[in-house]
Amino acid sequence: MVGSGGREHAICDVLAREGYQVIAAPGNVGISKAVPCTDQDPRDLDADLFVIGPEAPLVEGLADDLRAQSKLVFGPGRQGARLEGSKDFMKEIAAAAKVPTAKYATFTAIEEAISYLKNKEGPYIIKTDGLAAGKGVLVTSDLDAAVDDVRAKLSGQSFGQAGTKVIIEDFLSGREVSVLAIVDGSRAILLPAAADHKRLNDGDLGPNTGGMGAFAPVEWFDEALQRQTMDNIITPVIEELKLRGIDYRGVLYAGLMVDQDGPSLVEFNVRFGDPEAQVVIPLVEGNFGEVLLAAARGDLASLELRPRGAGAVVVMSASGYPSNPRSGDKIAGLSAIEGDASIRVYHSGTALDAQGDLVTSGGRVLGVTALGDSKEEALERAYRAIAGVEFEGGHYRRDIGVGR
Ligand code: AMP
Ligand code: GLY
């Protein structure tokens, strides 16, 4: 397992519970309690299956390097990972595959982008072309704020080189949902749909974050919508990639906006979402490892996912997140909830200090996941558990699951 976040912790935890022998590179403090961790480069390790968690190594071509050594890999190569690594590429593929998605234009020149904005109605959506850790998108109705954002991005001030190309797109309204497909190069199966809460504060206020909590499945995202997503979005994109010689094996995460005409594509990610992974993966525990292996082998044909019940995850973030998270705050209260079998605590930004105490060391510090027979039960359990976790400046939303 390559990676060091909450998503990787959830994957390691579930694979270990299914009886697989797992090693994480590099892993984190929480993961090291579940499976061994190593600082070695994954290219220097051997395994029956390599699962690559985060987008950065995928975009950099780790999967290609491993496949070149004849390793079995779950995760797309460099070309496929451009679906996330470049919004411009993603839009081009979506257009070629006739996937419903917002109209857009791409800019590198500041004045051209600004005049396009001025001739447009809001709300304005401005996206950094390259990777920006979930923070590259501004949605605003304020034209001045949109203009300032375009200047900051195109001048390189916001995201350096990764930010010097922007996409400006039309606003889509509707209900948002994250659909994660497991893809084996030609076929796909869908994980239970999840809803993620991206804003920092209750009521969807405050800045965009990587995600403050999630639940699954999403009740209103019924079988008909799942079928439309498969037929109008996932399958045509896999076909379009194949036409271009891209054999995509891994997760294709479609961020969707759903209105009366059905689902439209907002974004693709090329990995499990985080925190979505922290809830959908525990839900399919029992056959998750088999599905990863089959996808990596190009042989999903005979497999299905068997979800049970519902799950919710609430993320606790550090003081100052997302702009300037503080490290080093001591975390208390975890041992009291770790004994509860319906709760999992997944670490994202934790470390051990010189005294060996658990402290914060990143923006999103940890996620508390609970399963239950219903969404309400899962949420109730997650909130009861997280209430016992404490650190200076620790923050979590109280309204995960509300209004979605
Ligand atoms: P992205 O990183 O592309 O998913 O964008 C981050 C968030 O911005 C999404 O989860 C949506 O809530 C919002 N967003 C992005 N694009 C659009 C759009 N075209 N219309 C409405 N909201 C959008
Ligand atoms: N939670 C959104 C993401 O992983 O991109």
C-alpha cells in the first residue's frame, strides 16, 4: 500500500481484516498499529499487488515504473492519471466521449481570462489546471473575487507552476455526489455512492477543504441514476481512453452534479476519495482485496461488490486548517473509543512527538468512521465517538449527512 493518509489507513485496515499480509510505504502512525510500515521506495519492494493511494505518485508515473518491473498494480499509469492531473485534459476526454459536463474555456493569459469572466454571468467557477490538493477551485458570485483569483492563479502566486493554466466553467446546479468506480481496463463496477462535505464549516460555509466528512450510500442516488452514470460517463470514458491506448486500471472517481436531466461530470479523480474511502471501503469489507486484485489483473468480469448497511465519517482538522494548519497539538481520547467494534479511527495528520505522545501534524488530523444499519445510526455513532477526541484547536463539522 503506497501512501500515508486516512484513505490508506482505511485500505490497510480492511485488507488486514480480510486476512491479507500488507506493508505500507510509508504509512503513518495509525497505519503502523495495523500493519508494518517502511520508508523504502515502493520500486525497491516486492509484493503480489501494489495499491497506490494518492494522486501525486500516480501522476508522476509510479504505476508505469512498477508495471515495467512486471508488478501487478492497482492504479492508473501517468497517462490515465492526467484525468486528475490536468483539468484541461479531463475536459477534452469528456468532450470526446460526449459526457455531460459544464461548458468551459482554458486560459494562460490573465487579461483574456478576465475579459471572459466580465462577459459572463455568475456564479463563477475557476479551476487550477494542475494538482492543488483539493484547493484549486473557487466558486463565487463575486466578480471582483473571481478576477483576483484568476490573477493570483495565473501569476503563479497561488499554486506556482501547477497553477499557471486555469479553466473557467459554467455553473452547474443540482445535488452533488461522489461515485467511485473500480476499473480493470475495460469494465467497471461501482462502489456505494458517497456524499462529501467540502466546506470547512457547518451550513457549507467557509473555505473549500479536501473534505470534512462523508457518508454512504446516498439514498436518492438510485439504480436508474447509477445506470446513467455507468452508461453516460464511466463506460464512454474508459472506451475513449482505450482508443488513445490508455489501459486504465484503478479507481475512477467521478464527482457528479445531478439535476432533472441526470448526472453531469464535475471532476474526475484517479484514486479513492478521502474521506470517502474511509466510509465506502469499510462498507465493502469482505471482498475488497479480491476486487483490487481482479481490477489489477484486468479481470473484473465475475465480481460484484457487496455493501452492507451504511457508514459515516467525521473528519477532525487542526487549528488553522486549511490555510495554515498547526502541528504539535497533543491528541487525547483515542484509546477510549478504539475498543468499540463499530468505530474506526483513521489517521491522516498525526505524528509522535519526542515524548512518544500522539500529536497533530497535518491539516486533516483524523477521521472517525462508524458503520450502522442506517445512515442515522452510523452518524449517531460517529458523533458519539468523536465527542471524546480532543486536541487544542481541533475542529469538526456537526452537520455531516444533513441536507445531502
Ligand atoms: P472540483 O475540485 O472540480 O470537484 O471542485 C470543487 C467543488 O467545487 C465541487 O465539489 C463543487 O462543489 C464545486 N464545483 C466545481 N465545479 C462546479 C461547477 N461547474 N458548478 C457548480 N459547482 C462546481
Ligand atoms: N474528498 C474529495 C477528494 O478526495 O478529492
